[in-house]
Amino acid sequence: MKNTNEEISIAVDIIKSAILQSQIKAVKAVNQEQLALYYGIGRYVSYNTRNKNWGKGVIDTISQQLKKELPGLRGFSAPSMRKMRTFYEEWKCLEVPVDKVPINQDDTNLFVGTNKLDNSFVPTNKLIQAEIKVSADFPITEFMSISFSHHYAIVSKVKDLEQRKFYIRFANESKVKVEDLEALIDDDLYSRRGSLPNNFTKTIPDKLQAFRAISMFKDEYLLDFINVEELFVRDKDQDERVVEQAIVHNVKNFIMTFGNDFTFVGNQYRLEKYGEIQFPDLLFFNRELKALVCVELKSGPFKTAYLGQLAGYLRILDDEVRKPDENPSIGILLCSNANSKFVEYVIQDYDKPMGVATYRTTMDMDDRLRKALPDIEQLKALLTKEKD
């Protein structure tokens, strides 16, 4: 569709007017006003492009004209305006039309926003009046606090509403850079965050580091990926040293089970402070977290005293072993079973970053599932036969 210079000039005036109005308000609420402006422009661009009121190349022409009329203006290139359109279209599902008013090209009041940081965000637009209402669990405060670049990273990569809400909260709390947020979304942080009882967000000052730690560790580990033949030749009351030695002997498999970027430092690592000698079970270093990770093994159920023991190890590690450029050491307590709600409750009183995970084996599986698994000797026979 061919557009006249007069029509383009009107569109430029409408958007320019909205920008100038927004800049006046921006002194009081920079980010909120910017999001309101971008949402309104996105709505306006969406209406005219999706309904084919504008021909091909009009967005580019409008952008170029805006730069001429508002020297020094940034953020309103043609690609940016298309991102605003995406921002609007991805969130218009929250919009409840109040009074649909037909497009009036002579109306220069594009978008006057009033932002309520409770459970609603009400934009008033004389072009298309609408009210945005959100449910009580919608993170509207966080929504209005993160930048447009963060918003675009989320809406362009995440389609599920619950996941979007998670990443909005995460971006606001962690103050993560956009490129890091994109990488974490690509790495599926939402699914990887797990339910490990921990105190990481309370004890790790860098919120991004805290969330990375949360996503790094599982709440349960299947130790059958480690040599089952060696691990469980005795009854359930075997002491921690048997489990530890089995892990050490199969440390490569354990690291693969534990996660990426782990380097094994040692077992029964000798620590000394004021003449007292301590021996943590397993010590690793994680390259991504840039921190020592101390793993303490317990063959029985969780006990609160174990947290005090682990906190002591972490204190000595930080004082005597940790290097200046490394982050504070992290502790993981590995028990046979634990009440996660109780652990979450008591662990918050400790000032060292710790989490409590459990492990299970085929001995803990449902009988029907266990019987469905082939016997070790059968597997050996099959592998030998295949090799021959």
C-alpha cells in the first residue's frame, strides 16, 4: 500500500509527541515510563502494519524522519520499533479492552501512561483505549523494573507464561546482564533450577551467582550411575567411607552425575586451624561458579548437626584454601533422605552457602522397576557377547 508524505508526517508527529511527553515524565520514573512508551508505540505500529494501513518500508521512513526531527534520539531505529511491536503483541494477552476507539490519524496524543505498581498497569491511549489487568501472582513490580532489552530477550525466547514470569522475577532480582540472561534462557534455567533446599540467595551476595548455584545442583542424585557393584555390596548401614571410596574410584562418573565444569580436588582433604585438624569427605572446584565445593556424605537421614559441621569446613576453606580471585566456598550435604521443608527452615540461620541433597540407589526403587532392570552379570554377558 502506498502512503503519502502527509500520512507519514502525521505518523511521525504522533510518535514524536509521545516521545516528548514520555521524556518529561521520565525524570520521575525512567524505566516505567519507557516501557509504557514502547508498549504504546508497539500497539500503534502493530495496528497499522498488521491491518496493512502502512506499506512496506514505512517503519524505516518514520525512523529516519524521527532522527531528523529529534537530533540525538536513540532507540527508535526501524529494528527497535519492530521490537516494540513484538513487545506489545506478546503482552497484549493481558489487555482488556475498555472502550475501543477507531484510529484517528489526527489525534497526536498517542500514549499517556499511568503506572500502578500493585496488580494493574493502566495505559490510556486515545487511539485504542485499553486497560491491562493482571492476576495477583503476576510480578507487575518486577515487570515494570526490568529494562526493555531484558523484556525483549524474554518474549523473543520464552512463550510459556509461567516461565516468562520466572525470568522476569529472576532478571529483576539478579540484575543479570541481557547477554547472560539470554544464555541462561538458552540453557533452560527454568527447568534446571531444581528444588534443592538451600540458603544460596541469602548467603551469596551476587544474585546471579546464587541462581547459578541453585541451578547447578540437583535435589536428588542417583548414585547407581557410579559403579553399583562396588557401592552396594553391603547393607544400608554401611559407613560413609565406603560410599566415599566408591565415589573416588569412579570419580569421572560421579562428576558426570554431579554436573558440568567440576574438577576433583581430593577426598578426606586435610584442613587445619588453631591446631585442630578436619577432613571433609570430598572437595571439588567448579569453573563456572569459580568456587570450591565441599561435599559431605552421610549414609543416614539428615540431622541438623551436620549443617554445623559443614559450615565449619566452609569457614576454614575460605580462610585457608580459597584464592583471592575465587568466590566463597559452597557446601553440599548428601544424605540418604531428608525432609526438604524442615531443611529449608533450619538452613536459613547459617551464613555459609549450603544445600542439602539426597541420593538413592536401585535398592530404594520400587520392586517392579528394580526387577525390570537387567542384572549386572546379565549386562556383562551381553556386553561380552557383543564385543565377541
